[in-house]
Amino acid sequence: MKDPNGIERVEESVIKHSGFTFLIIDHMDNLSVEKVQYHNALIIDGKDVDFIRQIVRRVRSHNSPDIYLKPIFILKGINIHDALVNKLIDGTLFNLDQIEFIIPEVERILSRVSDLKFTNSISFEAQMIEKLISFMYTCEIQDLDPIPYVYSGINYAYPILSVNFRQNDEHTVLEILDIAEQEGIFESEYVDRTYLCSQCSSGHLSYREVCPKCGSSNSQTEDIIHHFPCGYVGPIRDFRNEIDDQLDCPKCNKRLRHIGVDYDKPSVLHECKNCSHKFQDYNVKAKCLSCQTDNSVEQLNGREIKKYSLTKKGELAAINGFVSTSKDIDEIIGTVKFETFKTMLKYEIERLRQTEGSSNVCAIHIINPSQVYSKIGSEVQKGLLKDIVKVIRSNIRSSDVISFQSSSTIVLSMNEIPYKISIRILKEIIEILKKLMATAFNNMEVNFEHKVVQLDYKLSPDLHIHQLTKDFNQ
């Protein structure tokens, strides 16, 4: 039965409007978020900020895109001042009668989610990057801003990424963002610097001035006085008069009346109450509130906090699925890093400039990587890439070099070989790979395309790579 506002109560915790179903979670719910995937959006009805924070974190930290990408709305009984929560929700309602006003936002988000392809990324870092850029794409967020956040283990939060980590592991967020920037997914802009414990990388530090001898923070401080007329310098207690509050010089017995005229206070003297050591300069220590390590400030791990902007490459990676980082594929035995490959290519081009010969650069591209990787686990992916490299390596000379431009494109050199022979060798490799894939995956078709470019000493390594891979649908 629909009410006058078009709202239909399907179940006790489910309502329907305009063909969309909304799951309502309130205080009485058991905090299970698995039901979210069966509905179009989530409405949190809670008057306790901690409860709302917990539900939002559990939804956004889930591994399934059917859950973590769902629109979330707060049925606003109270003002939410949690900056992280406000960045992770899609809007607020003051009552359910307003549900018609959020329908366009739900439609927009679900439409953008339908644009995405999801893969089983090779590494944890790649999984987190894919999750981050998928969320940014669906919510049309271009910039990832760090939020000063008291609940963060590093004092700053990057909302959709930080919710995946416990407080004592949150420093991993910075490492993942560094990798994403290196991959060209983001561009960055400096915002601030934070300092982390050298032992556990927590940002929760208590800074204290301590005795340089025993390390105690229990000390007392008094001014040092310099009496101009006679030149006497000593702690203020030497000048105190037991009869009144005036200051008298212990050397010449003259009264000190006007600071700046009769005397000044050039410094202070500290005395440790623990070991009685007297000193003028403190040591500064940063005690970690997480692991209790007492760090010298020089030992702290300084990390840059940046603002990140999604690049065009990052947007395409969100749509097509982000499978791996350079780190993942660089670790495959029998290959070199892509930058190393380009350097070696440069040397081969220079060699051809001075000698006569024929060398080639080749590429093998998996046409349907999203369909392939989305159906197999990360360990199988690694094994698949290793097997492909073994096949290629066994059919080329040991002096030739193999590298991954991406998880779907392999480049290799065939030096001092005629162009036509390189084409024939590459075709034979493709045939072997097709047979390998047919044997390994009975119910899955893996398609390849390939290309050979003859090296021209007039062209740069980057231009050769561009000619080689420009026709591939990256």
C-alpha cells in the first residue's frame, strides 16, 4: 500500500519509491550490511553519531562493489559533524516524505556504477586503488582531499581509502597513494607534512621537553638575570630578597628596579627534578601513544600529505578495471622494468645509428583483459602472466628483453633479426599462447593481438613504443 507521497512499505526495513528500493538501518539493526546489495540505496536512521559512523564505515569498507558503491543517505535526526562521514554519504533527509528528492541522485550514481568493469586485481594495493577510483568515478569526485581527522592513525584521512584500515595500519594509505601516483592514476599537490612514529608509523605522538641527561620531563624553570652595573649573572633565586618581593644583587647589594635599565633576563635555567641536572636547552622527544616508543624528533618518519586529482588515465582505469601496479608485474622473473626496457631500447637505437643491421620491438596484447581477470583469482593471474613470459622466453634468444607495459600488454625486443622473421616468430608465439590458454581455461576465451615495429634510429624510444601500442585498446 502506497502512502500519498508514493512510498510503499515492502518490509519492516524496506521501502519502495519510483521503482527503487531503500534499505533502512536503525539502532535495532544487527549492523549486518550484506542486505545492502539487494537494494538500490541505503538510508541510515540513527540519532547516535558513533552508530552512524560505524554503519557508514562498514558499508564503504566492504570488498564487494555491490555494497561499497551503494548510495547512502542519512535520515537526519541530529547534525553530523564527522568530516569523514559527511564525505562518504550522498545526502541527507529530514523525513521519509522527502525521498522523491533523492531519486535523481540514486539514478545518477547507479547509472555510473553500470559503466564500470570490475576485475580481480593482482595485489592488495591494486585492489585498493581500483576501489578508490571506482568510488570517485561513481560519485563524480575529481579531487581526493586529505581531511584533518582526530580518529585517523596518521592525523589525516582520505575517506574512501582510510575506512579500509584499522587505525594502527592507516599509514598504508600513504603508500598506496604513492603507488597510484607513480602509475599515473593521480596527480598530486602538496598540502602538509605529518610525522609518524619510527617504530609503528602512528601519528599519535606526545611531544615533550625532557632532561638531556636522564630523559625525564619533570623539571622546573627559572629566569637567569644579568645585573648591568656589576655584571653579575645568576639564577633569579640568587636575587630574591627574603624580606620582601624585591630583587637585590648578591654581589653589589644594589636593588634591581627596572628591567632593561638595571638588568635583563638573557636566558632561563632548567633543573631536572629527577636527577638534579641543570641545563639551558631541552631535548625534545615524541612519545608514541600507540606503541609507547619514545622517539627523538630526528627519528620521526616525515610523510607528505597531498591532495590528489584523478587523471584521464585514472578515469579509464576505473571504467575498465585496475588489475595491477608496476610493482606486481616487475616482480615476474624473466622480465625487466618498463623504464629499463626503454633505456635498453635507446641504446639499441644508438647502436643502429652507427652500424648496419635490423632490430625490432614487438608487442603482445591481451584484447579482453577485464573479462579474463574478472573471472580468475589474483594468484591465478600471477601464474597466468608467469606462464606467458615462459612461453615468450623459450621462443626468443636469451639476449632479447621482455617487459610489461601494463598487465595486458607485453613488449619485447628482437635485435639483429630481419623484420619478416620477427613477425613469423611472434605469430608462432601467439599460436602457442592460444593453445596454452585453451588448455588452462576450458570455458574462457583469451584473445591476443600483436605487432612488430622495425627500429629506426631517427625515432625516439617513446615514439617507437607509441607506434607499437597505439592501436591496442588499453
